[in-house]
Amino acid sequence: MKPLNGHSGTDGFAVADSLLKTLDLDSIGSLVSLGADVVMLIDHSAIISQIYLAGNDLADYGLAKTVGKRLQDCVTMESVPKIDSMLSAGSHHHPVRGYQVNHKCAGKPDLPVVYSAYNAKDFPYTIVVGRELRQQMHDQQRLVQTQLELEADYRELKEAETRYRTAFKVATVAYVMLDGERRTILDANPAAASLLSTTAAPLSGKSIRDLFGKHERDRLGDAISEARHSPNPVHLDGIGIAKGQSISLTLRSYRENGITNVLLALWPSEQDLESKRQRTEKPVGIAEIGLADLPEAVVQTDTDGVVLAANTLFLDLIHAPSMTQVLGRNVASWFTGASIDVRVLYTRLLDEPCVRGFTSTLTDNLSAESAVSISARLNPTNGTVQLIVMPQATSAERLTIPSPGVSDQAEGFSALVGKVPLKDLIRESLDVIEKICIEAALDQTNNNRAYAAEILGLSRQSLYIKLRRHGLEDYRPGSGQAS
């Protein structure tokens, strides 16, 4: 049966062949460029005779000016062997595909192109067809950058895990992490293993009930249930363990993977006798004031800041499980991160018998910071200082070093005179200026740390040290602060 148009299938190829032979070189190049980004006609000397570009944006790379030049001279040095191989390996019937090269472009990034070559018998040119890979290269760079950021985040995570794991292992206080639902031990530090177990076997996976006396297990279970639903720590004193020893413990709940687990801090009960006495008796020397009856966190020190007594509210404020961990310590150890030195408060007490509204920052035993207001009174008869520490409702009232450039900068500094030593004012203001300059350099360089160090006149190592000191290690332009 013949086709309706009167021609066979092979007749169509003959007609197409005869039509193609009537096309000139420009027509052939334009026809091929419909399916490619770059089309070149290369003579036998590797000279570019004609070039056809599919998009006007490729003209910015100077490809139109390569006519009359050797193709090898228009690519980067590492791409020359690929061009030689492509032009020499071509078959008369099969195109040579997949040679990825980079074109040299003055003032612009190299242009990546993947070329295929074809030369036909009796055709005076080799047809080189190219597809530009700028989008693919951009995607690859983004992928590499994302991979580098993921690796950096993973390293930071591992380093943080190592730090906390080391602190957990070397802590002298016994800690146990407990599965709140199954009541099995998730982890325990060596101090807990030594206190609760008679063997060196790890405690992980064991039931917490098995480590306590049979008559104490119901009491322990009730305390765990209470701790899981209470926002405040739960204390147990004088509870017996399977070894026969009596211990005290504090239970706190925390969330992990959608489950409320419990953290136990344990210590021998004999270490808690002094704590019980301090909680129930009035401190010696200030019989007229009962610390335990006051509604705020109160601590009593000597004139050097050494803690002599404290109430339970102060223990809760600094997250101390027992009074023994507070007595004998200097009160300044909970204000080490404050911009206002607590020594200034004690110096003022020599001239003023009472100081009210002294603002500072308290760092508790869990390394968490909170703004507090301190009222202090010096008792000259026995040389003791009573401090009332009250958490601040908002951070807006905290005394801080004003940022340079604000309209009330002078008034802000004036308000701190007498509360902050001059050397601290100068040091803090210089730190603020240095931090602002570093942030500005990172914004201008789009977070290019090497370029930022150069425009700041610093070595790269010095810049990284200052980034860590100011908390800018994770700074991103436009964020306004470290994440």
C-alpha cells in the first residue's frame, strides 16, 4: 500500500538530504543552534570560522570575538588537551560528545561549556556544538557550600557534645538521667556509679528502683511522678539505697524527643546535715532577721564576699542542690559574666550603709544568665553583708554600656559613673566599638572572613579570636547579631 502523498518513507530522507545540500554555512549554523547554546564551524587548522550564539547573554563573555582564532587559544590551560582530543578523535559518522571545557573571560568568571564535535565526509568544517553549564556550576557551588556548612555545623555539634560529655563525666556531683516513662537509667556519670553501685558495671539500662531499698521504692516513684509534672525541682532527703547508705537527691524534669525525662542529682545525706540546719535555723549573728522567712532570695556574706548563710530561695535561684555547695564560696563567683563588677557594690557599702537597685547579671550553676536587682545592707556590728537578689521582670532596665553613636550616649555613661569603675567603662566601650566595626566589615564583604580581616588590618587568626570573643562566629550579614 503506497503512502497517501505518493512518496515512500525513504523518499523523505532523500528529499531532506537534497534540501540540506542547498543550505549555506550560515543557514546550517543557525539551524543547529536551535538546539544548542554555541555552534562553531572549525576548519582543519582548528581555526574558528563561524560561531553562532543562542542567547545574547553569551556575547558578554566575548565568544563572538573568537572568530579567526584557534579554539585552543580561547579556553583555559587545563582545557586545551580536551580540545585537542575532541578535534582529533572525531569520526566521519559519529559525533564526539562530552568534552567539558572553560572559556577564558576577562573580568568575569570562566564560562563552562560541554562540547560535542561532528565532521562529515566532504564537509570542509568540523561542527562543534556546545551547551553552557553556568546554572549547573552555580548549583554545584551551592551544593559544595551547603556541604561545607553542614560539616562545620556537625563539627561544632561534636565539639559541644564532647565538652558536655567531659563535664558530665568529671563532675564530682552524682548525676543520673532517667527515662521518665520506663524509669530506666539513660546515662549516669562515674560519681553516680560509685555512689549507687558496688560494681564497676555501667548503670545504663538498669531500673532505678533496683538501686534503692525496697521500702523506699514507692517514695522514689512518687517523687519521679511529681518531678515530671512540676516546674520546680523536687527534693528527697534521707532515702536509703540498696547499698544501705542514706542519700539525698534533687529531681528535675526535661524534655527529650517528645518525652519528659528526669535528671537526678544525688549526694550522701551526711553532707546535707549542715544544709538542713541552715534551712531551719536562723543564721548566727543576725538573730533579728530570719532568712528562711523572707520572700526573696537572700544571702549573707562577710565583707570579702564569702557566703556565710543563704535561704532556700537563693539556692533555687542559682540551681544549687544543697547548702554545702554555697557556703564558703565567694558571691562574686555567680556574677563572673556581669558587666558591673560586684566589688563596686561592696566598695559602695563602705560609704553607704544601704544600696538599693544595684543591677547586675547572675550566672547560675547551669551557666544560664539572668538579670537581677540587688539590695545590700552592711551590718557594722558583726561585719556581715546581707544581699537581697531579685530577678528582673524585663531586660530593658538592665544597666548596660551604651552603644556608640546614640543620642544619649553621654547621659548613659554618666549614669554609670559611681556604679562602674572607669577602667571598666573604657574597656566595655572599646569592646562595643570593636564589635560594631567587625559586623560592618562582615556586612561589606558578604561574610568573607579573609577579606574582612584584610580591610580591618587584622590577621585572619586575630579576626577569628575576636569573633569568638564577641559571639560572632555564626554571624550572617543582615542578621544584626550572631545567631
